[in-house]
Amino acid sequence: MVSTPRLVIAAPASGSGKTTVATGLMAAFAARGLAVSPHKVGPDYIDPGYHSLATGRPGRNLDAYMCGTDLVAPLFAHGSAGCDLAVVEGVMGLYDGASGQGELASTAQVAKLLKAPVVLVVDASSQSRSVAALVHGFASWDPQVRIGGVILNKVASDRHEALLRDALDESGLPVLGVLRRAPQVATPSRHLGLVPVAERQGDAVDAVRAMGERVRAGCDLDALMALARTAPALPDEPWEPAYAPAQGPRPVVAVAGGAAFTFAYAEHTELLAAAGAEVVVFDPLRDEKLPVGTAGLVIGGGFPEMYAPELSANEPLRRAITELSLSGAPVAAECAGLLYLARELDGKPMCGVLDAEARMSERLTLGYRQAVAVSDSPLAAAGTRMRGHEFHRTVLEPGAGPVPAWGMHQPERRVEGYVQRGVHASYLHTHWAASPGVARRFVEHCRAR
């Protein structure tokens, strides 16, 4: 049974202040000495970085599309084990989910799967009495979604607050917090959302501290904790990455990190370690060599386009990665990793493992995907079906090699990515918890070298 007190922080629409409130709540409760488990609905990698900074624990994603509805509660139980409180930040608007698939992957669906009360964050900057109609509509839309209170954001003055509170008195939902306009707390954004924590360092620490102070001053933390404790116990067993690995040496799997490669799910390294790998993180911006004994390489997502000159200047590491790839070693590259393995990115030489060129584009590619492995690779056997997510503003030409990585079936049919020697490189982000055999297969190929 999972009995961790929990709250889902949602909003009527994107831009209402979910991240500020969720991160601020995490920081405020952590400052009280509570062990706070941070979670994010959907595939987003960036917000969990701020959550981790606020709580000192790994930020974890709950994605009902990529992992399936049956895995949401077990993954939550795994992440929140031993914690005093869990805070789950929603995605987009409360009822927005995978395009054309009803409530699938929406914040509302995750809240129902977790049987968690919802706190609705409302941008009140351009309304007064209408806020009651808005809140009433969201609270009554789906009777299975329990909205337990409202936090009003971007409130202009005492007078404005009084008008909002008077209107909401009629709704029957309590006001659990009021936050005034505070642009100094805003976090910088760019083409794919917020700037990741790893790129901001001290500024990110200051921003999270400011969010915590703002929420602590404007919200009723005791009432919010009381609401979190109304969540009933869940009958789900926690997800576990552990299984008995094959006997033999622990192969070193090098995982790219640092400011250029910040997109990673915590479960991936847990699965690699559980399969018997020794996981070693390295920074392609700083390290000129791969970790000693590297038998396999994982290069996830991030922002190589922001660091193309620096990545290109690190010629010793580029040569080492090229040599490892040419040797047939297992290499799994997603999105940023795909670009890094290309011949060049925005005119800057990269590793040259793939005969392709990458560049920035005006077009944003965004959305969930259904995919099937086209051929055998150290990551997946031919015919393996996985769900994933694309999120990039770059273009790779050609987009697929002689042996593609994936055949896509949603939203359109196409092939994508590269499989050559031991390399599996693609734009597609996947969540290995949904297919733990992927990590086991990858480590077994590393061990066999």
C-alpha cells in the first residue's frame, strides 16, 4: 500500500504559474525539514531539474502515454517511498492530454490514477468575479477529479485579492494561496522552454529559493499539507528496477551529462545499474576522454545546439567517441545524442559517426509517437514496439540512414534514425521503464564485448 500524502498542482492552461507554485511548494516544505518527492506529469525533462534542486531528490516523470496507465502509480510509489509528501506538477491545462486521445496522459488522468487531490493554479491577472465561473467549470467537468482548493497567481493588489476571494466564496472551494506579481522570480526561457538548471547553476539556486520564499509567504502550507493527507492509500506495489543480472564483469556504461546533455530519466540509470552495469557520467564539454574501460555509451537529450562551438572544440573526446562507435561498441543516442554523432551541427564539426548534417530550424517538432524497431540493434530487437516523444527545433539531413532506427506509426508513417554497427541513434525520446528489457539487452551487449 502507498500512503504518501500527495498533491497534484494543475492549471486551466499553460503559463498560469504551475512550475513556480509546484517548485515553490517543494522548496517550502523541504525547508520545513520534510522529505519531499518531486514528480512531473508528461515527458518534460526541464522542470524536474528545478524540482530536484528544490528537494534534493531526483525529479521523476509520470507519463501515461509512454509508460502506460498501469505503470503510473507504481512509478510514483517507487519515487515517493519513504517521503513525507509528494508534489506532482501537471502538464498544460488540467484536462489536456495526448492529441486526439481524450484524457490520455493528461494531468486529470494522472490525478485519478494517483487518487490525489488537485490544487488549481489560476492566473487571475485579468479577471475578478469571472474566476468563480472558471473554477466551477474545472471542478465540475469530471466528477472523478477532486479539486481541493485554488491558488491565485499574479494578483495585482489587496483590492484585487478581495474581489477574487468574494467571488470564490460562492464556489465552495478554499483559496489556499495568493501570489502577487513578482517578475523577479521568473526563470528564463528559450526555444524549448525553461533554461535547464545545469546551465544556470547559481542563478537556478537563487530562483528556486525565491520561489520557495514566495510560496511560503503567500500560501497556507498547513492547509495544503492537510489536503495532501486526505489522499487515500494506493494498493499498488512500487516499481522496481532490480532483477538478477547475468553473471560476469560489470561493464562500464558511460552516460553523457553536463550542461549540453541534461535530458535524462532517473529510471534509465537505475535500470542500467540493475542490469549489472557500472554507470559513469561524463561531461562532453569538459572531459577529453571517455571513462576508463567504457564498453557502452548512452547520449541522451539536451541542448547541443547551444554549445556547438564548445563541443566541436573538444576534439580528443570526439575522436574517442568516433573510435568507440567504429569498434562496434553499443551506443544509444537520443535527440541531442543524434546531433552530436552527426558529421556537423550548424556548420561545426561533431563526431562524424553518422553521415548526416544537423542545423537549427524555425519549425518545432513536438508530439507523442508510436514506433517499431526496424532492425536489430544493441538497444532493441527488430519488431520491438515502443512509445516515445519528439521535442526538437533542429533538422537532420538525411533524417534516416540506410538502416533506420524506427518505423513511426503516429501521427504519420515514416522511418527515422540510424542503426549502424552498435549505434542506435534517433530523435525519439523513450522511457525505458515501460520496456525494461531495453536496458538489459544494452548491458548484455556491453558485457559481450
